[in-house]
Amino acid sequence: MKAEQTTKANRETQPLPPPDAIEVAAIEAALKRIRAREPSVSVKFSQDDKGTVKLQGAEHNDHSGWLARLANAFGSRGTTFAISQLNQIMVASRDGDGQIDSGRVNAMLAMVEAARPDNELQAALAVQMAVTHFATLKLVNRAMRVDQIPQVDSAGNLAVKFARTFTLQAEALAKLKRGGEQVVKVVHVHPGGQAIVGNVTTGTTTTTGATGAGGGGSDENRNQPHAKAIAAAAEPAGLPPLWSEDAEREPVPVASGEG
């Protein structure tokens, strides 16, 4: 028994091998991307056993610069709104003993800054998103720990509602950032054809069904409506006009001779 314990201890104390060439390249690429990112604004504070919080602010001596970064993170010119929202984040980060989790506070603060709000309204949504995100994770973890079906259903259903709320909040924030601008996609359809959404690859097909040098596609495509429309466009000029189903509308000419 002692020999087995000694062997296990020796295996655990053996040094790990160095990363291989692929891992080294991945590490270097990750470090390069990290260095290109701006550091997230963070807050440092202390608290006593009674829950009293003493806000220190920055982890450096440029307190005015830290306040400027905090105001910018919340899309505001001044610090009043930023401090008020920071207080809300800290309240949402208290545990069951009343202590504030500094890691959660700074994580939420990083999420708000990552949203890059342009004003206080967008920042308010970003704060809600950060709080909703952590509430969702807490409910999911609770659903995984309990073993009673009613408790699993309760925590799971709430987690789903919070997750959906997060999606709605993200969509609302995106609309606010767009300023009400709508994105419209126009799809042109040949007469007699149908709209195709997605990538379309055409090309020649051999008798065995293999795709030739021209790209993808098959003989079956010739029987599709859009293939018939392309074939009709390649016919010589002088075709009669194509009438619409509505007899009151004017005839629609068929395009011909266009490549």
C-alpha cells in the first residue's frame, strides 16, 4: 500500500512537459490579440464584517483618470450616473453573507464597457444585461445541484426566462445603437423563378454525377424553377410577353439576350 502511494506521489510531482510547436504558436497568437486590446476598467474597494464598503477606485494614483474611464464606460460625461450604476452592480454582487464579490463586480463592469454605450440609456441596458447574465448562470448552477424535480423545474424555467430576457436586451441595445435605422435586403428574382437565400454554386456535371471544373451543381438543378428562368433568359429575342396572374396588370416582358 505504501509503495502504491509513493508511486502516485511521484507521478503527481513530475514536471509537466513543455508545450509543442502548435501550442506555442497558439499561445503567441493569443498574447498578440490580448496586447492589442485595451485593458478593462476595474474598481478596487474594501469592506468590513458589517458590510460597510470603502471605495478606493483605481489601483493606481491617477484617480481623475480612473473616474474619466469609469464615466466613459457608462456612456456619460460626468461621474454621477456612472457611480450610481456602479453601486447597483455592487448590490447585485452581494452574497448570502452580505459580502460583495469583487470579481463579479469587475466582471460586470467589463461587460458594460464591452457594450460601448454611447449614452446613459444604452448604459442602463448594458447594466441590466450584465446582471441578467450572472443571474442566469446562478439559476443554471442551482438547477444542476438540486435533485428534486420541482426544484429543477423551478430553477430551470427561471434560467430560460432570464436567458430570453438577455437576448431581448441585446436586441434592444442594438436597435438603440442603430438609431432606429432598418436594414433591408433586396433580392432580385428572374421571371418565373424563385428567390434563393444562401450561397449558390453552379458548374458542369459529368455523366457520373461528379462536379466539373466550373463548380458545384448537378443535372437536377435544370428541373428547378430558377434554372428554367435562366434557360428562358438565354432564348433568342422575340418571345411573347409574360402575363401576370392578375389580368388587370400590364404584361411583364421577359428579359432576353442578357448574359
